[in-house]
Amino acid sequence: MLPQREAAVTSIRVFLLDDDSTFFDAAARLVATLPDVELLGRSRWTAETLAWVTQLRPDVVIAALQM
């Protein structure tokens, strides 16, 4: 018989990028309410986001299409 392993608790790690403060704040509040979703950070600037994403390595980056 194979030994039992504890189930790994995993969350989806998210980073937000948007320069529209209304959407930005609403998206951050929504992500914060989702189970198993961890908001790693948020930024309004692409260059800053690239630095954070390189360091934090999120699973998902939610970004505005037009900035």
C-alpha cells in the first residue's frame, strides 16, 4: 500500500495591473473575497509590475488591455 500524502493547500497567486483607479480598486476587492486566491500585489505602472512579477512569480496577472 502506498503511504498517504497530505493534500497540498494551494492558492492561485494573482497580481493586478491597471491604471484606472475605479476598476483597480474593485478588482482588488473582488480578488480578496475569492477563496483559494491570494492577491500578491497591484500596480498602476507596467515597469513596476514587471519588477514585482519577476520577484513574486504570480500564477496570474490581471492587466488592462489599454493603458
